[in-house]
Amino acid sequence: LQRRSLCAVIEQAGIAVYGDASETVLRDVPYARMLQALEDHADRTRRELIWVIGTAGRMLRPNSDAQRAFAEFWARVRARSLPIRVVLLVDRHAPLSRTVRGEPIEATLIDVDLPTSLQVKRALPSWPALDRLRLVAALGRVPERLRHVDPRTRLATNLQRLVIAPEGVLHWGPLGRLKALQKPERYLGVLTALAEGAEDWGDIRARVPELAGGSTLAPYMATLEEQGWIAADRSLDARPRSRGRRYRIRDPFAGYWLHAIAAQLGRTWLESPSALWRAHGAPALERWTRAVLPMLLRERLLESEAPPLAAPARTTGALWGEGYDVPLAGTLVTGAAFYGDIVWGRRAETDDLTRLEQQVRRTRYGFGRETRLHVLVIDRPAAQELVRRAARSDDVALLALSDLF
């Protein structure tokens, strides 16, 4: 069921629809103003209104500012008996709160799961595994983008046709959404900084001089997080009140476009797509794939079909602190904790496992659990000594990227 067709059916029935999937969407309006507009509309017209939330993952994330705002809105809707119904388009992995302040959300849930890694693999069986990985790094898992991919041609040909060529359907990337924001050039600066490797406020301020003051940067970061452009991650072992955050772009496609295409837009009208691909697109894709690989691996570990470890993960994230920086960590549905590192571009050695184990000793995450797995994700055959060590130990696993994607 496509989001747009769902809204079309509802609107044909004479019911007002608001939501990011509808032609009548209140696009890029600050969240609080959007809630107030919905409430005012329902109160004024008393006409049944269905709110289709295709961004439920961020609007109803537990303990978030957006979730608290929604809770207050929903309490007013119930108290005033306003004719508002909610439809949530949800990904099964989204950590949604089905209640607000203890009251259930009277919502219809429609499952719109994004394609899993194995579904992408089945759709592109002749592609090398690393090319399937690079495709998801470049376009994300959005079906509306992936349906444009021609499985009969190579990754390079597809990205040249879809993204680099001026007539490509994805050529302009996220510019349309950005232009709807006030001062889009500043938001573009923040997102470009993140796409080029910035992770915290200090990094962003250094790359966006016009937002050098912390208070100046804050509203831009808040808007980008509220509207789903970026995510603020905490280390899995962080204390509840910890302010330590690492920021990342949520949509891999937006990040790749900013990293590889944005600065070359003018040249796309002057040079051939193949020349730009060789000079900029391909090298940037390799760098970007390495940058988003931890995020894509965390998503892969959550998938229940053919889980890479003994069971799917219940939670995933990263660990960082004094003396350790572990890009993959979490807990399986069995209760086992896992800790993982990525060895890319070279053969994995026993020293890589030893270094991971040393870092794990410095974190309290998973301490006391009966099973604690140490995982190395590799893109080529590992050293024989490491293979033998993994075979002898129940708490060591080697995961090949070719098997994961």
C-alpha cells in the first residue's frame, strides 16, 4: 500500500487529510504550529479529519520532545472530543510509544516496512554484495527510489542515470525540501558538514562559521531533528541525563547527494555523467559507504529474517567514551550483549579482535550478562589465526559483508 494512494482514497471519500504523504500536507511547518493548525481546523469545521503520520518514528519516539508535544495535543483532542483520527504508517523497527501519558493512542497502524537487506538481495541477485551495499548507502531503502533501479545494468550505470544526469529523477536530491525552510542555505551548511564527517556541535560550528555560536546553531539543529533530517545518538552506556550526542543524517541518500553531488551540480550540465562518476561520484560513494556502514549494519542486525547472529537484535547502537569507541553494540532478543567493529579495506587480524576486547572492558554496557559476543565485520577473508580463534570460541563471530548484503 503506497502512502500517496492511501491518502488519495481517503480524500476521495470526502474526508480531510493532513500528513506528509498527502497533497494537502502542511509541509515543513514547525511541529507545534502544525498541531495547532490541525486542532483549529477540526474545531472550526467539525468535519472528520484523518491525520496520516508517515513520520511516526520521530513524532512518537519515546521520551522525545516531539512525543511530549503530541501527548499534549492528544490530551486536548480527547478532552474536546475533536473529530481527529490518526493513521500511523510504521516501520516494524521504529521504537514507537503506543500510549501518551498512559492513554492509548486511538490510531490505525499500517505496516509500511522498508525493504530488508535480503529483499534487496533477492531483487538484485546478479549484483556483487558490495554493490548492493553501496546502492543502499547511496539511495537508502525508500521503495520510491529503489523502484527506479534497473537490475540488468551495473550500479555505476544506475547512479549515473538517476542521480548524476541532469534529467535523472533523483538529480536534485533533497533541494526541494530544503528550499521550503527559512534560510535554507544555513540548513544546507549544517547538513553538508554532517555529510562530510562532522559529528558534534564543535565539528559543525567549525565547518559552518556563520553558526559559530552555540545558541545560534541550536534552533537549526532542533528543526532538523524535529523534521527527521538528522538523528541525535547517545552512547548505549550513557547515563540518562547525559548530554553527549553524536549527530548523523538519517537518510543515506540525502547524505550521499550532499557529499558527492551538491558541489558538482553546475558541472552536470557541462560534463558527461560517466566522467563525473569517475572523478567524483565513485570515490565519494566509497567514502560515504564507509561512513554510513555502522548505521546500515545496525539496521541489518535488527532484521529477523536470517539474522546474522544467533538471533535478531532487540536494541542496537554504538558505544563511546574515554578509551573506547565501538561502532556496533546492542542486545539480542535472547538477552545476549554484543560488541562489534568493522575491518574494511584490509585483512582482519587477531590484533583487531584483541583491540575490540580491550575496548569492551572499558564500558559497563552488558556487564554481568551471561553471553557477551565480540563481532568483527569484514569485507575480505580474515587471517587464518583469527578464523581458528573464532572457531574455538563461542563468544567471537566473524561476519562477512558478502553474507550480510
